Amino acid sequence: IFYLAALQQISPTLIEAAELEGASRSQIFRRVTLPLLMPTTLFISINAVIGAVRLVDHVIAMTKGGPDNATVLLLFYVYQVGFAFWDTGYAAALTAVLLVMLALIALFQFGYADKRVHYR
């Protein structure tokens, strides 16, 4: 739905200008359409990462780690270590690692995807 809305916001005059300049369909997609979709891609990817991290409540409610730890996520593991095994120091260290990982992912997404929008 987000991509459909973003595609509808692309001005047809940009595509028409690229066609008049002799650009092929793949060049139009790569040089016109894709850069204009990058803010939407950034928004969707950030929401996907946040949604993936927030799945811990589903794991707790449905499987509690699943058969043979098949559905153990990092955040559920932090919850288990902190509240089931009462190893709060290790749980705090895991939380710090998780926050650093999320910060690196966000910096990459903002740094890489945002630069592609403004400079290309």
C-alpha cells in the first residue's frame, strides 16, 4: 500500500522527460522511479525492523521459545535471562548489545538510503 501511494505521487512529467531523452524502461526505473521510492523504502524498512523486534510478546504467549528453542528471539532471550534465570547483569549487557545493533541498522538505513535520495 505504501509503494502504491508512493508510485502515485511520482509525476508523469518526470517519466515523460526521461522518455524524450531516450532512456530505456530499465534506465527510467533505475534513475527516476527507484530514487523517488527511497524515502518510502526507508520508512518501510525501519518499520519492519521495529516490528521484528517487537514480536517477543507473540513468542511468550504462543510457544515460550517453541520446540527445542526454535522460536527464541534475541529480545525473548533477554527476557528469559533477566526474569526466568535472574541474571540481570547479563540481561543488561544483552540489552546494550541489542540497542547498539538497532542503532547501527538505523544509521545504515538513514545514512545509505537517505544519501541515495538526495545525491543521485
